[in-house]
Amino acid sequence: DTGVSQNPRHKITKRGQNVTFRCDPISEHNRLYWYRQTLGQGPEFLTYFQNEAQLEKSRLLSDRFSAERPKGSFSTLEIQRTEQGDSAMYLCASSPGDREASGYTFGSGTRLTVV
Amino acid sequence: AQTVTQSQPEMSVQEAETVTLSCTYDTSESNYYLFWYKQPPSRQMILVIRQEAYKQQNATENRFSVNFQKAAKSFSLKISDSQLGDTAMYFCAFKLGQGAQKLVFGQGTRLTINP
């Protein structure tokens, strides 16, 4: 297992376009998380899945954002009608479900630039 | 809501010195977990050390140790014999126990190790 994989690494898009990011977690991890990190700040929680169920969504996740994890494996995060304020690093992480003290394993992130 | 505060935006030390990064948090709960993550430049975030709140003994991982003061809600990270590879952003993070999944991060401390 090569860890948490995120694609693409970088995305530049024009304002108003839709973008989709993909995350492949560690295969035996049943929990998957999306975070957003702006420059010089700590990551902010967006949403998380246990298997295919989306169990919590942040108020940061406006109606332009949608996340899915259709088969409890990989996940996608879509942003519709992108705005310049969406420019950030989008981080995906996963964790095993049976160890409460475990931290997350993070991917390398997708850096979104909206021009 | 839980909050995490890192009061040192930047720190810089010479190689081989010892450095301590500060973190305070706010919660009314007694069961929780604390973490320090390292994010090297342009690389993914990795877990450095974790502490369970119910454990009185401070966690240690090689050159990394914590000073956990539960009553003061303080969780500092000490890096001994610092190395050039320790240069990174360091984030303190908090997670409630009892099945909670969301990690709450501080703003980060940019640590530079100088040769």
C-alpha cells in the first residue's frame, strides 16, 4: 500500500468552472476525511465518511461543494461554479475505524488555483 | 466548540539545539487525544507524536517529546538535537474521544533549523 493518494496534484481553473478531485485512501482504512488548507493556516475540516456514508459536513461545505465515496473506497470532492476564494490546498486523509487514538494518514493534497 | 491555539507563528534555531513549540487548547471534555503533525515544505503532513488525555505519562518518540499539562490545557512539543530535516510547519491537533472523528488544528508554527 502506497498511502493516501490524491489526484491531481495541481489544478488551475477559471472562475465559474467545475472541478473534481479524487482521493484513494489506505485500503484497510474505512474512514476518509477532506480538509481545506489556505496558505499559512492549519487545515479546516470539510467532511468525513465512514465507508460509503457521509457522516459529518462542516458549515464550510457550501452547496457548491459535494463529496462522494460511492463504494466505500475512493472519494471525490467536486466544487461547482468555482470562486477565487476556493483557492486552497485540499487535503484528504484516512484512518482505521477501530482505533480511537489513531491519527490520520494524509495525502499530498490537491492545490487549487482559481483565476 | 474545541479550539487549538499555537502562539508562535515562526521559530528558528541552530542545528543540534533543543526547541519547544507551544500549544494550548480549550475543551470542557475530559476524554480526548492530542497530536503533533509535521508538514515539510511541499510535502504531505505526517504524524509526529500523539497523547491520550487519560495518560499522565508524557509521550516520547525518539527526539520528540511532549509536555502535557492537562489542568493548564497545554501540550508543547520538544525537539531535541534538532536536524535540518526538522524544518517544517508543525501543527497541534485535538480530537475528542468517544467516537468523535474530527481533528481540530491550530494555526501552525513554522520551524526553521539553521546549519
